[in-house]
Amino acid sequence: MKCADLKDPFGSRQTINIDNKEVTFYSLKKLEEAGIANISKLPYSIRVLLEAVLRNVDGKVITEDDVKNLASWSPDGVLAVDIPFIPSRVIMQDFTGVPAVVDIAAIRSAMERLGGDPSAINPVIPADLVIDHSIQVDYYGTSYARNCNEKYEFHRNTERYELLHWAQNAFDNLKVVPPASGIIHQVNLEYLASVVHMKEKCGELVAYPDTLVGTDSHTTMINGLGVLGWGVGGIEAEAVMLGQPYYMPIPEVVGFKLTGELREGVSSTDLVLTVVQMLRKHGVVGKFVEFYGPGYKALELTERAVLANMAPEYGATMGFCPVDEVTLEYMTMTGRTAEQVDLVRNYCKKQGLFLENDAPEPEFTSTLELDISTVEPSLAGPKRPQDRIPIPEMSRAFHQTMKEVFAAKSGKIACETDADYGRWLSEGGYSVSEITHPHHTGITKIKCADDVVAVTHGSVVIASITSCTNTSSPALMIGAGLLAKKAVEKGLKVKPFVKTSLAPGSRVVTDYLEEAGLMPYLDALGFHLVGYGCLTCIGNSGPLREAVSNEIENKDLTVAAVLSGNRNFEGRINSQVKANYLASPMLVVAYALAGTVDIDLTKEPIACDPNGQPVYLKDIWPGKEELNECIRGAVTPEMFKAQYSNVYNGTELWRELDAPEGLLYDWDADSTYIQEPPFFKDFPLDVDGLADIKGAKALALLGDSITTDHISPAGSIPSSYPAGEYLIAKGVDEKNFNSYGSRRGNHEVMMRGTFGNVRLKNKLAGKEGSWTVYLPEDKEMPIYDAAMKYIDQKIPLVIVAGKEYGTGSSRDWAAKGTQLLGIKAVIAESFERIHRSNLVGMGVLPLQFKSGESAETLGLTGKETYDITGIEALKPFGELTVIAKSDDGGEKTFNVDVRLNSEIEIEYYMNGGILHKFLRDRVKGE
């Protein structure tokens, strides 16, 4: 947005003196004085959002009405309109960041071909990319594990990392945090986030809140610091980077009041698992959650960050924690300058964004309340974060899981009550106790070192201290270290079949664990450092020991993983581990010592010492005062300053990469990971006028709840599918296929993988998978092959679908692949919000059946020829006519709603997408 475009229709521009400097800000209180908003009653999250809209009013993209619409927020209901939000920055991780960098590099290449200045192509909104998703736990339990894992990481990802290394130097407004630095969200919390920016804009110093969108769902963690932000799709993030607003509905806000304090022996992980369960039950999908109350004020900042991190697990857009004195204390502890802390204090108080002790409670759409003192130690699982299990109930809960497993194997309905279980037993079922305990004669023994240990149902085969959720908290990490110390002093050992790992979210964690003298004890139990990254939490747990793996397969065992992560979905952690439990780092160590989840740690000994004496969890659990004293002595601001002073330099492996240099990326035609996408090749500077779609064929006729995983799978690449055949033709062995997710920088793989899910049900085809009928020849073939034949024949394509089209992850390739297959429009009963936006961002027209109508009610078979008329007069929320012509001469005419929601979306569609419009504007100097 250019300086000349900025308006101040509400007279909100004010100045304050900060650090002897005159600083401009956009006063929310001026809106209150004008009678437009009652700021003191608005939720703090809405206030921050309102400031961003107010500050960026230009009369075109953001209007006075946008400000008034948001300022009218009320607990009694919100206007059903979208508002444009321009965050102050964007944050990405490497899985989602690679395709974004590829796109912007391709725009530069196109800019040069068009005779423009490629150096002018840079992110408009500052962006940070943190590489944290690619390292895996291949090595563990040794002092050399981290070093080996990092070398293997670079071996696997050299091409991707060379691209990102080039981008680090080639682009303005893009900073890359190299591998082995930490997890994106913890680095953001400890270093990147400023809470309040003060920057020169249009010749003056301007102060404004730090806000962001990110390409990872747990971007929400930063709300613990009072920074408004959440995860979005890749195309949306790219659009924001290039200066386009993020359009969003005005959110409802659920207030979550916290009272009381955590009891001795209860952690912030236990608290968040309780909150997740409560909010899931309440229903907060698409809403903001905002924490408040005396219990909130008593929480440490890192405890708030734990609450904010798991917003995707409780279903909210984000969970906001307003700025207060605790925020300022954390900023000081993590090495932020005194000047920055003063800026945050002065600005937030002036704007009404600082949560004062005597501040009136905001109004909320609805509220919940939790007395924190009632929270009890818990885990969550075996496959959903909201399924909380108090520790005393753990054994019983696992038995229930086994009942369901056995019932499923026998084709019976899962047993829910003791009576059902008894009846199931009488019908030939096996007693869980007979199967899970070592006295059962059917158990095979595995020799590990000098011990004979049974691996059976419920055995913990993975115990991992991992993920940004918990590793950002010194209380949780030092707590795990103290528990390990006490366990070692008692002579306890981790069971040999347990794969242990320590994967902190930043290097500061190992600094303070070493300063506290706790690393040797974690090492003694096998929790050696395996690397700085997401690792086990995103499924990069690596293989199990061969003997353990074989036993699981041979006996079809239901074994367990216990991790301090935030997600435990089926198949996510490890393909051989069916039961996955989320827990605090302390409990991760405890269950590794116990070696099983089939135990009540409140009553049963966790293990016996070398003399046969029982040791209970209470015997090794660190006390609150002991923990606090250790934190005070071990965690210092100097640690944060030292680690982040050179964070962008990276390790020797990063610095030694043979990365290309220069303004333009040197595309390698032989690469199977990185290719220049075709979006901007043979690129016309002028766009044709809007035209009707004539003679289109349906590539797929789909049902309800088609997810982005159906449209663009992220997992394994079948060798018999077009993407696999492409890689084989390129000389790639099947064992080196990697995944669709890792190859998002190569459109040749990704377009072949579009609609490539092996479980896709296309009603045009006679079998499940990536199949369709090429209608001109009435021949069944892979969807990709049929799409290429249609493109050769210049026949446009449509998708016809049911309700909730595009649910699931906001995957950019679900829209990019759709466009590359020649699909011009998607006609569905309803769309998932982000995927609809992504389709628009790629120039694909989203159309919605009228209420009560569907392909089924209209009698559509998918074999018709479709004309979509009225596009020449396209308007936001308008209406078009579809004429479906059958081969027998019959016609069905019906109207559909246009799901373009604003004039700017009309422009995106006319240009063929957001990135296309951006390039044309830059070439033309607009």
C-alpha cells in the first residue's frame, strides 16, 4: 500500500513521545470518541484486529465501512461480511515455505523475460522462514545422535536447502532461519516477535501491533505473547507477502475465564489438555478464544504459550492472551532490549491494549470458566488431543482401547461398558489382562542387553520430549530433567525397547539444562539430544529397532508412544504405533521408565530399584519450589541473547551448501525436487475480458466432504500412479520417492498427484482411486492422463461436488494442481473457507449450487457438456446460469451462486490468480 493511498477518515492519527522520539499511532480511542466503537468492551483480540484495519484504510482495498463493520462487533451477533486484514509479517516453515519461494523465484524469472527489473520482485510484507520440519530421529540414545541426524537431514534435502539458502541472500524482506536452530514457533516466541513494531513509514516513525499469519497451524502459539496470528494456506500467505489483504469473516469471540492456581504436581500441559477437552465440547471452530480472569493473570508467559499453541486442537482460529506485566517480564527474560519493553508498555497502555489489573472484563459471544486448581495430571489419546485421560484412569482407558481393537478385529461393535465387555468375553474374546501382563505365556521375550523384557500390548516403544508446545517452557523442560535426576539416583533405567529422544524447540533449552546440571541425567536415561526441530511430533520419529518392529508385526501388537507434542492422530507418529498419547515432558520420562501405559502411576510403582525396592512416581516428582529455584539459577537473558545473536548464520553444514547466487534462481531441468512452475511462462501482460465457459466436461463427479488430502495427498507416492511413473522415468528408485509433501517444489510431481488419493471416490469411474472416464472416448484412465488429453483438445474442465468441498489442511497445491489440470470451475454444494479462497487465488471459479439443489437433485450424471453463462457481467455474490447438455440432446438449466466475495476477488479471477495480478502490476509499475 503506497503512502499516498493512506487515509485518515476518522482523525485517528495521533502522536506520542517514546524514548524521546515523536511516534505516530492510530488511536482506537478516537473511534470511541466518534461514537463508532465502545473500545473498553471489545475483546482485546478484536481491538488488535481493528487497529490493523484502521491503520490501512485507503478507500479502495480497505474502506471506512470495513472499519465500521468491525468496530460494530457485538456479543449479540456479528455482521456476516468479510473484512480485509493486512498483518505486519508472515512466518513459514520449510514444508510450506519451499513452494512459496519457488513461486516468487518464478515471478522474478518471468519479470526478466518481460523486460522488467527482477530485483523489484520481493515480499512486500516481511517474512521469516524457519527450517524445522525435515530432520528425523534416525539416530538416538547416544552422544552422536544429533550430529548424525543433522548430516542425514542435509543428505536428504540438499536440493531444497540450496533453494532456501539462495533465497536467504536473493530476496529483500525474507529472512531464513537455517536448520538446527529450533522450531518455528519457539523461535518466533523467543526472538522474532516484537509485540509492537516501531518503524519508519512514509517519512515518520509509526508504532503498531505485531501481527502475523503463518503457513503452519500452530502459528497460534504466538498469541501467548499477545501477538495476534494464526495459520493460513500457502496461497493466502504468498498473497499477503505480496501485499494483498487476508480476507476473513468477522469472528465470534469465546471468553475463557481462568481462576485459581495450578496445584503441586500439575503442569501447564495438564492444563491445556483440560482446556482442549472443554473447548472441543463447547464448539469454537472458526472462532477466536480469549483468555482472562485472575487465574490467567497468575500464569507464566510460557504457560500461556502452551494454551495458545494448541488452538488447532481445540478447533479455534486462535487463543489470544492479552499483553500485561507478565508479557513484559518474559520479554526481559528472553533478552529483548529495555527500549523494546518500554515501547510495548507505553504503546499498549495508550491504545487500550494492555490488560490492567482493574480493567473491566470485555464482552464475549459466550464464556467458559475453569478453576485451575481442579486440573489433574493427565494424558490425551490414543488418537485425538481432546480425549483427556487422568493418570489414575490410564490403565482402564488403555484396556478400553484394547477392547475396541479386539472387537474391531472380530467384526464386533466396540464394547463401552463392563457388561458389554463381559458379554464379549463370553463370546470368545480374550481378557486384556491376560494379554498385556508378562505372566501371560503367549508373550515372546526379546533380549535387550542383559535384561529379558517383554514387548506386548501397551508397551511404550516411543518416548519423545518434542514439539514447540512444551519445549518452550523452562518449567516443563527443567521439570523433566529433575525427574530424570531423581530416577537415576534411584538406580532406575528406561526399558530397552523404548526409543527415547530429546528434541528442544531452541538451543537455549539445552543451554539452561546444561547450566542446571541436568543433561547428564537425561542422557543417562537415553534422552540424548537428537536435534532441534519438530521431529516425532510431525511423524519424523524414524524407524523402531528391528527386533521391536518385527515383534509388533509378528504379534500384531497395539503398542504406544508417549510424547510431549500436540497431535497424535492415527498413523501420524509412527506407522507401527497404534496408540499415541500426549503428555508433559515429565510424564514422558516417567512412562519411558515404566515401559507401559497399562499402569496406574498413582498407585503402582513405576519400577523397582536394583535392590528390588519399589519406586513410585511421587518419589521422583520434582516439587514446585525445587523447580522454581532451579529455573531462577539456570535461565538467564544472556542465554537468549547469545543464541539468537547469530541465528541466521546456521551450522557449518548450512554454510557449506553449494547454493546458487544472484538475483535469479538457476533452475535445474534435471531436478526432481525443484522446478520452475509454468504459471508465468509465456505470460501475457494484458488479460482478456471475462468470458463464458463453453463446452466444458466434468473431470470428476464427487460426493460430500472431499478434503484437500483427497485433492492433493501429502503421503507416499504409489509407483503405479502418474507421479510415481514420472519419478521412475527420471531415474528415481522407488525407495527414494519420499512423499508428495517433500516434493511440493516440483509441479510435475504435484500436478500428477492432484486428485491422486488412492481412496478418492469419483462417481465417473468404476473403481476407487485416481481414476476417471475420458468422456470423448468413454475410456477409463488416470485423472492426470485424462486431463492432459482434454487440454490437448482445448476442452475446459469442471469439478462437480457435494458439501464441504476442500475441508482439512489449507493446502496450496489442492488449488494449484486444480488449475494446472485445466479445471476452470468447481461447482459444489458448499466450500471450506480457505480452499475457496485458494481456488480464487489460482483463477479457478468457485460456484455453489442453490440451497436445496445438488448434482443428485438436478439429475446430473457428470457426463454432460457444461456451459456456464453470465460471466461477462460477473459480480461479487452474483449468480450465473449453467446449462448441462446430455449426449441424447437433453438439457438441464440451473442457476448457481458466485463465490467471489469482493471486487478484489473479481480482479484475481480476471487475472488468473493473485500471483498473476501481482506480476502484471509490477511490470506495469502499478
